[in-house]
Amino acid sequence: MKTYKILLSLALILAFALSIPCAAMAADSDAAAGDYVVDGANMLTNVEEKMLEDLIAEFVEKNGFDLYVVTISSRGSKSMYQFARDVYSGGEDGIILLVEYVWGGNDNEFWIEPFGYGDYAFNSYGILYIEDEIVGNLADEDFYGGFEEFIDLADDFLREAREGEPYSESNERRKTEDIVLTYVIIFIASLAVGLITVSVMKKKMNNARPQKLAHDYIKRGSFNLKVHRDIFLYSQVTRTRKSNSSSSGGGGSRGSGGGRKF
């Protein structure tokens, strides 16, 4: 009986010991499934990473669209495009921002790759636009600011695509400063038109005003011009080379995804 109790106690202790790593593995698996930020290159502080994770979780819940920010220090022999598609673990519709970064390096790069509905909402115009907006932050090592801007832009591009049509060359996204500038131009133009109108009306009220031509001051029939010749003292010929219509600018075609060095 004592032997049986000893064996039973040992079995319980062994089962309990094995359950601890299994539970830890399950927790790690659940955390990995919910991680929208994977900072392998240590570009963020712990506080920034937590804040960014919360922002993306809010974005995903609001839009039903996955978004990931992944940083790495090396991608090996893979292209940024292939690495982004390999590490993406979201659903059918989503987008990933992949950043390859080495502290002190001068060959850092980022890549944006959309999936599913993302190919429609983030077309080539959208990807280029977002690149232009975040590259400055990344180059200045304001990584959190660049990632936050990426989330904000993704939210706006999704909203525009779902409410009407995606931003594109024919439906350009206008920045706040551009809208303000437009109103300023309209105001100045309106002011100029008003001033011109008042000036014209003021001139019409003055009946005695100087004439621009000499014959307005000559009594009709008192002057008879018999000879009239136009004599040109100088001549100048300007030639402009005709442009070659067969030449074209550079830049090749690209898919929905894209990126650049910073």
C-alpha cells in the first residue's frame, strides 16, 4: 500500500511539473496570435511598443482589417517583398509594414505589403503616398511617430475606399494644409476681383479723363496725312528646338506593395 501511495504521489508531482511548461507554451501561443507589433530590431521602447500595440488593436477592431508592424535586423537572402509575405500571419484582408533596420547602418529599408481587400484600398498611388509621409520620421529615427502615422493613414485610406472609391491619381488625398491654402487663394482672388470691380466703377464715374491716342486731341478734318510708312530699325529671330515626342521619363511599373531605403 505504501509503495502504491508513493508511486501515485510521484505521478501527481510529474504531471504538475509537466503542466507548467505546457501552460506557458499555450500562453506564448495566444500572445503571438495577438501581437500586431514584432520589434525584432529594437526600434521601440517597451512603453512605445505597448502604446503601438493598443493603437493597432483598436484599428483592427474598428475596421475588421489586420495591420502589422514588424522590424528586423536582417532578412538574409530574401527580398523585402518575399519576407513580408512570409511573416504575415493575419487574415485574408490586411497590410504589413516591414522595416529592416540596423542601428548605425546606412542601408535601412522599409516595405509596405497589402493583402486581399488591401490591394484595392492601397493601390500604387496609396503605397507611394504613405511612403512619402512616413519616410521622414524613419530617417529622423522618430520610429514611433512613423509607425503611428502609418496607422492613421491606413485608417483614412480604408475609410475612403469603403465610403466611395480609393484614393488615386483621379481622387487625390488632400492634406489639411492644402485645404487651408485653397481657402486662402480663394479669399485673395475674391478680394482682387472686388478691388478691380470697384476701380472700374470709379473710372466710369470720371467723365474728364486723359486720352491715350494723339488723334483724339486733333480737330476732325484739320490734318491730312499723305505718306504713311512703317520703318523697322532692328529685327530679331528666335528659334526653338522641337522636342522629341518619342522620349519618355523614367520609372517602371510596380505592384500594389512597395518601399524604399531611408
